[in-house]
Amino acid sequence: MMTNRYAFVAVAVLATFLLTGCQTAQKSGSTASAAPSAKAESPKDTQTVKGINDWEGEISGKPAPGSKFTKLKIGMSMKQVTDLIGQPNDQGAYMTGKAWIPFYYGSDRYRHEMVYKSQGRLIFAGGSVGDYSSGHLTSIIHNAQESGYR
């Protein structure tokens, strides 16, 4: 008798979970498509380059006149960048999907973003396990209208 009760409860919980999941999927699928992002750039404005120590990265947009970003190279460390062009107006970090892969010990588990007013944004790939102090420049986004805040 007790085994049947536990089986019934398990089936009821599973059915509720599945119905809730399906209902959520229907709601999100029925909404209108989102407007394209204002920051989206056309593919011709982005170029993939190879930098220092074979680091690969992207450079987007056109540099502003007199931009400090023209001194930078993909693969530079955060320390090298800040020594060369100064401190950013704003910065922050976020985790990537690689942080959730079990037994993944490579780089790019997190990203660090630096924002420079009237210059653009710099994105750094975080170090591998045990190397939390630095990241390497993987993306330079030129934007003369950058507000300086994330």
C-alpha cells in the first residue's frame, strides 16, 4: 500500500513538472519577436585576427580619431592594456557557459569587460583554473559614441 502511494506522488510531481515546463514554453513561443539590438554590427565591420602568442580574437567597428585602442593587440594581458591606455570608466565580469562544464580546466571560464568613454569596449577571456589574476584581450569593439558605462 505504501509503495503505491509513493509511486502516485512521484507520478503526480513529474506530471506537474512536465505540464509547467510545456506551459512556459508555449508562453515564450507566442510572444512577438524582439527588435534587433542597436549594438548589432554587420559582419563586414568585424574581422577575426590572430594576436600575441597565437591568441585569436575579433576587432569590430572603426576606431575614433585619436583612439587609444589602435595601440592594442589581441592577446595582451589586462595589466599590459591598463598600463598602455589607462584605467577604464567602468568594468565588470561575467561567467561563460564553459564555467559549468564538469572537469573543464581551460581558459575562457569567465570574461572581463572594460568600457572606455568615447572609445569602446574591451573583452578579456579569463584565465584557466588557478589563474584568476589575469585575462587576455579577445575582443576590441570600437564605438565613438560609447557612454562609458555598462
